[in-house]
Amino acid sequence: MRKGYIQLYTGNGKGKTTAALGLALRALGANLKICIIQFCKTCDTSEYKILSDFLGVDIYAFGRKGFISKKTKKDFEIIAAAWRLTEQIIYSQKYDVLILDELNIAIYHKLLNILKVIDVLKNRPNNLEIVITGRYADKKIIEISDIVTEMREIKHYYKSANIKARKGIEK
């Protein structure tokens, strides 16, 4: 039986979700079963559209447009549903790799109880690989992770040229 680890991609730089999806592609090539749960994202991302058609990948998106600008009661309900699914997936032992995309954002915005998240992650099945993405990683998440990679922004055209997210590249 293969040992699973917790990987964390965080930081203010671009590429956290992209790195996690690259790992999913590699895992898929090795015939591993993948589940991706996206926190604070909608189904209109390019990755959701293509991955929902892949055999061996189950993807779920929990979010609404404009979430980051103002939290509502609905956001708490949406993220609570995402976390209930996360717990079910973790204990189902149906998957080899679980990607929790933007989990850090949900924790940062206090939509989830960090202690509950830590408890579930620490008590996951031993063979499940978990990948967590999102900026603002809590120190407790960093502490329990086996691999931590920080994406650091050095230069980005969002700021220098006021270029918006481009379909297929950033969204």
C-alpha cells in the first residue's frame, strides 16, 4: 500500500492550482483515482469544464461569483456543504489523490473551523494523498503538511499592465 502525504501550495504568486492540476494529470497517467474539490470557485473555470469529462477524475466546485468581495450567509452554507463532501470523500477510500483547491482561502475567510479541518486531515486514511492550495495558508496547515511550496510573485502583468485574467491561462 502506497503512503499518502499532505502537499501544500500557497503564496501570493501564480501557479498553485496549476501545480495541483499538473499533479492530478500525472496521477491520472498512473491510473490513480482523483477527486478535486474546489472551494470558493464556480463551475465556470476552464479546468472544471475539461476535468468534469475525464474518466478517473471527479471534480466539484463550491462557490459563487463575487465571493471574495463580500461574504454572505450563503457562502457559509456553500463551504459547509463542500466540507461535508470533503469528509465523505476522505473516509470513502475511493480515491488515491484528493485536491482541496482554495481550501486555504475558505479557512482564511473563517468559513471553516481550522481545528476541525486539522483533525480530519490528521486522521485521514494513510494511503490518501491530499493536495491543498490557496494563498494565506494557516500556520497549522503548514505544520501538518509534508511538502510546502510557496509561490512568490516577483512580477505579474495584472499589476504592471492592468491585464485581466485570461480564459484558458488564469481562469
